Amino acid sequence: MRRGQLDPPKRQTNQGPALGLGSQPAGPLSQDGRHGVAEPVATIVLVSNGPGEMTTWVRPLADELHRLLPLRPRDPQAPCSLQLVLVPCPNATGQEARLARGWDLFSRVLPAGRFWWLLLRPARHGPWPRQGVVVFLGGDQFWTVLLSARLGYRHLTYAEWVARWPQWNDHVATMGPKASRRLAPRWRARSTEVGDLMADLSASARQDQPLPEGEWVALLPGSKRAKLQVGVPFLLAAADRLAALRPGCRFLLPVAPTTTVDEVLAFAGPANPITRYFGIQEPSRQAGELITAAGTPIRLLEVHPAHGPLSQCCLALTTVGANTAELGALGVPMIVLVPTQHLHVMQAWDGWMGLLARLPLARRLLGVALTAWRMRHRGFLAWPNITAGRAVVPERVGPITPQQIAEEAADWLEHPDRLEGMRDDLRSLRGQPGAVAALASLVRDLLPPGLTA
């Protein structure tokens, strides 16, 4: 299949309602709903999937593109717009579209549930300019191959580890030498090594939202129900025990953008049977803090992303997932936790195993069997360790207890030189900042001439 083979639709004018920010009609009205404003002649479509990619890849690139180019919606008169299309993903939470709409960065946000309809009938989700660029930033790379072909747009893939379809890309932006070397020699001429997008996260984060003085420890229970059900009670119990060991320790809990404070509190209450296992009682909420039954105050962060406060923490206690990559990019030392005594609710794995573990009739038996198998045959689970191929940050997998983790955390905090060594190792993995700007420049170069002046 060659690019454009799927017969991109002609530009039309009166195509029904557009999905995205609000309920603005398409056709003769502009995206901001005003008559007399010409439709954009080109568009940039970012394609992504889960919460980690949204906060660490999509938002930084979208911000940079708005700085680099006049784009709608921020510039209503601009000849080019910026849009977001979400693709189906078993690890997504379903709240990614709501999160993106709150950023005021995109003229249109198409939720994952509409992706297949977009491929079948793009005019129902239009209007679509004749020219554009589709940028892969998460999910299955083949979905952007299909979308760029269907719309007749140029195609750019950001390849973290491997570019799977370079023959159907106008350009490939690789994260590093590993991805570049995996390209066949004939496709390397159309690739550029831009670096790690997440290396830019720590550049100015420490200047944002300074925390009060203290020895801050971040608690990251995850963003999905399966992780929150175990992570919330486990980390609250660990915080109580760590506070007893180090009375000056202070805690913060960033509320994932795909959940709410009320949901976090619910997972810490009697409705969650796992709370009884860890011996905690329902906490209270007072003026932006969660107060455990033992009296430990935990500051709740509802800003997204919370890079500034996180980067000021001495240590983080976190579940596996994209948050380990985010913490690594910020240079925050961490202990990565996978309590295996509740495997029947840990169905948040990637790939086919996670899909099988979600089958209703086989959920409990299959979930236990598959997750136990992965525990026995696993490699590294935290992104810094996967990237380095060695244990940069400690991973604690097994029937671990909050008391054990509190004691280990206290030992790390007692030795700041060891924490600084872990921080240096994390920084060395990410490389130099500048990847976001380099990728934005590649996107600009793929736009039609005359739009980038």
C-alpha cells in the first residue's frame, strides 16, 4: 500500500458537526464558531493514545508548535490548525480526550471511540483541509499509516525504539542511536535523530510551583483502576509508617489527570476491600490535603502536569508505568513497587496478556495465571531500567509490605549521597534537552511552503 492509496476525500464545506472542543458546526463556520473567518488551508494532526504519552509527548510538542507557528485555535486567523486524534489502546483510561480539551491547544480533539469512523467517513468529522501532516506520538504506528493515507497527508513518526513502517513515512524522527540503527540503510536518509522528548521536562520544572521547605516524598499510585485499587491503600499505609520513622518527612500525591480526588478517596475507603488488608481506615480531606486516619497529611496536587513539584521531591514511591519514565526524565529518585499479593486485580499489563486478563469469564483465573507468569519471567519493569538495561532504580516485586518499603525509603533518605547518585544516573539516560524543538522543526518542514514564513 502506498501513501494516498486509500483515496483521500475531497475537501467539502457543509459536513455536519465536528467532534472536539465544544459543539461548533463545521462548514462555513470557523472552528471558533465565527462567520467570515476562512477555513484553514492546512492542519497538523497529532496522534496518540494513553495518559503518559499525552502529558510527556503530546503537550510539550503542541506547546512548542504554537510557539513556532501561528496555529489555530490560539490564533483564529492562522492558515493552519492543530488537531489531536486519539487511537484505541488497551492501556488508555478513556479520559484522554477530556484532558486534552482542557489544554486549549487543539482546534479539534477526536476521542479514540471515533477513530474507526474517522477512517471510514472522515467528512463526518471534518472539514479536513487538503494538506496536512500526521504525527505519530503513541499507540500503534500502523494507525497513523492508515490515517495519513486516508486523509492524503504527509506522515511523520516519532520512533522511541523502532520505526515499523518507514516506507510509508515522509520522515522518521528517532529518539536515539538504537532506533536509528534498526532502520534499513535505504530508509536512513529520511530519518533524523532528535533525542528524547522527555529530556526537556526537567529543563525548567524546578522553577515552577516551588514547594515549602522539607523532605518531600511523592506518592504515585497510578492512573488506572487496577493500579489505584492496590496502589492507594498501599502507599497511604507506607506513608504512615515512613512518617513514624522520619517525623519531618512530607508527602504529596499528584492526582492523575484521568482520575479525581473523589476516586482516590474512594480507593482509600471501605468500598475497596484491599484497605482492610493493609490495616488503614478511610482518610479525610481538608484544604487540599488528604489526612490519613493515623494523622499523616498528604498534599494533593491537581495541576497537570505536576512536573514542578515532582522535580523538587527527594524520593518517589511509584507503581510501574509511564510515570517511571516521567520521574526519570525529571531526575527524581524512585522506588518502583509491584505488590503481588493482589494479582487478581492487577490486569493493567500491556499487549495481548492484558487483553486476555480482562475477559469477563476468565478474569480471575486468567489474570492470576498471566500476571504470575510475567512475574516469574519478567525483565525490568521501570522505564529507566529498561532504557539502561540495568538496575538504575530499585524495583520491588513480590508480596512486599508497606513497612518494608517505609524502612527502605527511610534508608535512602538517610543517605542523600546515594540519592544524588541515582539522580545523576537518571539524568544521564535522558541526554540533552532540545528534542521537542527539533521534532517541531521537522513537523514545520513537512507543511506546505508559504505557511511557515
